[in-house]
Amino acid sequence: MIELKGRRIFSGKVEGEALVTTDDISFYGGCDPETGEIVEKGHQLEGRSISGKILVFPTGKGSTVGSYVLYALKKAGKGPLAIVNKSTDPVVAVGCIISEIPAVDQIDIEKIKTGQKIKIDADNGVVIIE
Amino acid sequence: MGLELTKEEKDMLEGEYGKATRKAMEIITTLGEIYGASRLIPVSSVQIAGVSYHNLGEAGLEYLAEMAEDGKTRVLTTLNPAGMDLEEWKKHGIDEEFARNQQRVVEAFAKMGVITTCTCTPYLIGNLPHFGEHIAWAESSAVCFANSVIGAMTNREGGPSALAAALTGRTAEYGMHLRENRVAQVGYEVQATLSSTDDFGLLGEVIGEKTGKKIPYITGIPKASTEELKSLCASIATYGGVALFHIEGITPNKTPKPEINEVITQEDLENARKTLDDETEEIDFISIGCPHASIKEIARVAELLRNKKVSESKTIWITTAKPTKDLAIKMGYYDVIESAGAFLVSDACCAVAPLKGKFKTLMTDSAKACFYARGKNKFKVKIRTIEECIREATS
């Protein structure tokens, strides 16, 4: 078991499967708000769905409308279970707060691999790899 | 955590002021923590972006409706352009369903106490901060105008964070709210003649692309009208990432002068003009008023359109704020413009209206409008002076 310590962006406790990318994500234009599929051309996760996963990526990019895409995903039941970042940008931070998605940043995300079972305790800013 | 809150701010965060205020305070404090702010500061004015239903979608609208359940603005708050003229939408070819949804967006804002004038130039219609005033504005061109031309202080807010500032009357003290972050970083000397709004738009494109996020100090501009400055603000914020610039002799902020190591020549502007001059066959759409046209610009357009007729195959929108349109009606400009077959469109703009597929080519005096017409609507573009735009429309 490895424990990674970071900072709370939005509170909550969940456990689930990690989906990891080293590419930044633009939710507006880069992620289908109805299905949760990453649609940005050439993105490492192109064609994969973030729905129900603990989404691990360096930081967000792109338009501020991206916050509403996270909200749309959550409302449609297609949102990520939680978000883990190296450094959360304002668009993703605001998106997590308005949609109440647990989120943690300042995490050494290279330690996490896709498919691993991980636990998030956002209140304490902790990520645990089983 | 380094962010200190007052008793009232803590109460907001704990829900004493209701659900929407709590959510708003969560947004403000989280942004404060991310950017290392040590406190929150009061803001006296807010401009909210994310108003067009075209951008917001159903989820965005749902969020606004949720916030409107018990949220109320604490300071003067105005809105960015919507996707249509809120009254005359039908004759501009907007469909009923879009119109209904757009009205629901505006109603949600109205319920929260937002002044529902939808314009990207709030400073022209009564949301005018003064020098040194802390505000929270979204809309990149207005942010740039407020910081640079007026000398007010604001970060580039997004839609939800601007709304959060409106509901709490606060923002976190970081970025553009701190004097040390407003110092010029790169010097540019303009050695070119700038004679109209399109020239200033091209200058914004050139400097924006060179400077990225570094704050420019610009010399060599002897004078500029408010309309020319609003054009410069729109394009420098679109093509670069800047929220603030300094122009020697024109803008009010004090800053040490950086070394001038970049010269902008007439040739640079001509090259920029070429990049906004696509090969096109026939122009079918002409747009003036990005950012929203002032009453002075509308008067000029009316003069140019007097006793003329817009060609059957072309559509022309002059976009502006509703109070400015009302003034144009009073002055008779509206009748001149509309009887020539042009549309004086309030509340909306050609970057956020659902125009994709309706036209193929845009002629405009705005470098910013060119950028969004290409990116969002897949139009071919040509940048020209207002006079040339009107000539094209009536040819």
C-alpha cells in the first residue's frame, strides 16, 4: 500500500479504478458532455470514457466553459468518480466544486497506473494505492 | 491553510447565508487557496460570462437555476452577450426552441438580481468602475479594458467564479488585484500609422501573439479613441493571454518602463491583415460591433447606410447593448439602419449566436470576430474598415 499526500480541492471519500494520462485535459471541446468520452484528437485517452473512473491527469487546459461540462457529466451520471491532479487549474477546480466531485491535487501522479484500485480521501488530501 | 476569512465570510462558507452563497464561497476560497491568496477582498462590480445558451447548454442552465433558488447578488452585476436579441430574435432567424431556452437563462440571472443587459461592453452602459477599484469581471475584452484603460483591478474570471463573486461580494486577493503583478514586462514600439478600429485590432493580434501572457508596455501611439481601445483590448486578449497592457501617454496605470526591444512596423500590421484575409468568393455576412458598438459607431454606420440598400444576398448585423439600441431608436439611427435592410441587433454577438451553417463568409472590422468566426462557425473571414464593410454590404 502506498499513500500519496496532497491537497483537498473538493471534499469526499471514494474508491475505484484509476484512469491515468500524462496529457492535460480540456473538458470543453475535449470531452463529450453526454457520454464522458474523451474526443480530443490525438489525446492519450481519445475514445476512452472517464465515466465512473478516478481520473488522474496533470492539469486542465482550455475554455472556462469546461467547468459546466463536468457539471453536465455529473448530472447525466457520467462523471468521473473523483479527480486527481498534479496541479488543479481553476476550470477543473470550479467544475469539481459545482458538481461535487471529490478532487485532490499536488499528487505525484506518476506513481499511479491505469487499472489500479485506489482510494481517495479528499478531506485529508490523501490518495491510497491498494 | 494560508487563507484567512472574516467572521462573515466563514458564515457564508458554513451555509448561514443559504445554499447558493455557500457554494459561491467554496469557489472563491478554493481559488484563493490554489493561487496562494492570504485573504478575500470586497468587489464592487461583477460582469458574468457564459450567458449564451449555445455555450451553456442544458447543464449550465440547470446550474444557474439551482443557484437562483436562494442566491442573490450583493453588488452591481451585468451580463455578457446572449445568443440572440432578447426582443427581436425572430426576424434574425433564431428558432423558437433556442429562444425559449435563452430566455430561461436570462430569467435565472434576473431572479438572482443580475441586471440583465447582455453586453461585452458593460463600461459603456452604466457598469463603469473607477481607477483602482477591485472588481470581478469575466469577458476577456472587458477585463482588459477595465484593467488597462480604466485602471480598475480584476482577474480574468470564468462564468461560475464571476457569479460566485456576485453572490458573496468577494474575490480572493491574487493576480491582478496585487500591484506587484501589474508591472509592464515587455516593451513594444509602434512605428506604424493606426487610423481605424481594424488597425487597432490588427495591432492587438500582432502584440498578443508576440507577448503571450507577458504584460506589454506600448509606445508610439499618439492618440486612440475609446472605440479603437476597445478593439485593441478585444484582440490582444484573444490572440494573447493578457489581462492588462500599458500605453505610454494614454493608459493611467503607473509602471516602470521596460526596455523597448520589439518594434511593430507597418509591414507587421500588413502581414497580420493578410492572415485575416481568406480567399473567398462571395461575402454573405457582415458584422460590426465586436466588442459591442458604441452610440458613436452606430451614428457613423447610420450615416453610411442612409438612402442605401443592403444587397439581397447579404446579411449585416450591427451588434450593441440594449440601452445603446434604445438610444439609437430615439436618435432615428435605428430606422435608417433597418430601412436599409441591415439589422441593429442588441444583446447578442456573432461569436455566441447560433450562426454555424447559416453563413459561409464574414467581413468585419474586428480581429476578435475573425478568430471566433473561423474557430466556432467555420466561416472564411476578411477584416476591413467599417466604411469598407458597409460598401461591401450595399454593393
